[in-house]
Amino acid sequence: MIAVVTGASSGIGLEISRGLVAQGATVAIVGRSRERTGAARVALGGDTPVFLANFANLADVRALAGALRARFGRIDVLVNNAGLAVWRRTVTVDGFETTFQVNHLAPFLLTNLLLPNIVGRIVTVASNAHKRGRLDFDNLQRERGYVVYDAYAQSKLANVLFTRELARRIAGSGTTATCCHPGVVATRIWEVNRVLRLLSPMLGRLMLTPAQGADTPLWLASSPEAEGHSGGYYARRAVMEPSAAARDPEAATRLWEKSASMVRI
Ligand SMILES: NC(=O)c1ccc[n+]([C@@H]2O[C@H](COP(=O)([O-])OP(=O)(O)OC[C@H]3O[C@@H](n4cnc5c(N)ncnc54)[C@H](OP(=O)(O)O)[C@@H]3O)[C@@H](O)[C@H]2O)c1
């Protein structure tokens, strides 16, 4: 099995990668930092292929897709896991709000560019935070009234809408698309400011471990029981109903078309 895991340098992505390696898969780990991704490679046994790309730069995402396609003719599993939350609004080199680009536009572009090579499963790590998300098509870049949690929730809502629209578009192809909530997990994603960084060892004790958080995405990516499942949103290995906003098919199509024009595909 050839698997590609984004955001594999840390947290849930590292544990998804560990689980896939334990099942005998060749796992291409994707990270933005040479040091952290190199350390993940060592932690995974040392012969794992490493690919570097900063999702805040769409040229990096295009180069990543090209490198993966050149290295692997066929990809069995793509796990779109990389994600972040940003305390104060920032804009990427591509001109998009960073959370929206890293959490949604980059995996949207990567998935589309890899689609001809994927025969298997596409799993996107979304979040229950999507339930608080609102897609305001006139303010997708959060130019007005930026709040970290709202921008994050919007991006996670986009993950669920993306998965549902993708599943519809690839139905019957043999490839499936699912997404999930991993639980509330003790990872660096919570460390969005100095106070939360200081509190994180204490708060982390109340949360799931990254290995526990990896359970559902790993199950979706590789278990025989999840074979053939497509379009669903999962938590604790069970399909869950996402929010009403996430079930809106018109919003899903509109977001897809808008995203395609933003990333120029
Ligand atoms: N933790 C939770 O409670 C929770 C709950 C629901 C959903 N999730 C989702 O789970 C996923 C994994 O997050 P995590 O909790 O495991 O956090 P994490 O430990 O911070 O891992 C995030 C991963 O994404 C990578 N990443 C961040 N910004 C990137 C960029 N600009 N370009 C490329 N890669 C980038 C990080 O790379 P670096 O190592 O270089 O930072 C890291 O590998 C995210 O999609 C998150 O939204 C998490």
C-alpha cells in the first residue's frame, strides 16, 4: 500500500503514519519543516520517504503533487491532515487568509492534482468545530471581523463540504472520500498564543493522546470495515450527521467552484 499523509511531522498525522507503517504500508510523509519532518522519519523507522511543502504557498503544493506523481504511479491512500489555527489574521504569498488556504485550499488543490493517481481512499481530518462554522461567500478571507476560532471553524466546515462534493464527483470510480473528527487531542495546534502555550501541558492532560486521535482517520484509511464508505463524516469509527450547513449541496458545489477558480484549476 502506498499512502501519503500530510502534516505528518507532528500530532495526529505522525500517529496516522505510524499506524500505516505498522500495517506494512509505504508512507510518504509530508511536512513543512525539514527538521520536524526529518525527526518524524527517524521516529517511523528511517526509511520513510519525506516530502516538504509549505501549504501557505500554492506553488509548493503544486511541486509536491508533481514530486509525488513522479515517485508513485499509483497512490492507495491520501490523508489530508495538515492544519493549523492562526491567532491574528495573516495572508499567504498567494493572497489568501492563511487558515483558509492551509486547511482548505491546499488540500483541495493537492487532492485534485493527485486524483488521476489515486485508486483507493481519500481521508480528510476535519473537526466537530465545523458545527460552529459559517461560510460567508462574501467574506471567505475573513477581511472583516477576524476571530481565530471562526476562521478555523469555517475551514473545517469547508473540509466536510469538500469531502461530500468530492465523494459525489468521484462516485463509481473505485476511489472513496471520507472525513472525520479525531476527538479533542493534545497537540501543538492548540498553542495559538503565549497563554495557551503555557497552559498546554496542563490542558493536554484532559485531552486524548495523538495516538488515540489517530484511531478514526487510520480506521477510515485502512480498515476492511471502512472499505467502500464514501461521503460520510465520522467520529469514534461511526458515521455522524454533520451540521446543516455541512449538508447543503448547493454550498458544497459553490465552494468547489470558487476554490477551483482560486487555485486556478
Ligand atoms: N488536536 C485536536 O484536538 C484536533 C481536533 C479536531 C481536528 N483536528 C485536526 O487534526 C489535524 C492535525 O492537527 P494536530 O492536532 O495533529 O496538530 P499539530 O500537531 O499542530 O499538527 C499539524 C500538522 O500540520 C502541519 N502544518 C501546519 N501548517 C502547515 C503548513 N503551512 N504547511 C504544511 N503543513 C503544515 C504541521 O507541521 P509543523 O510540524 O511544521 O507545525 C503538523 O505536521 C488538523 O487538520 C486539525 O484541524 C485536531
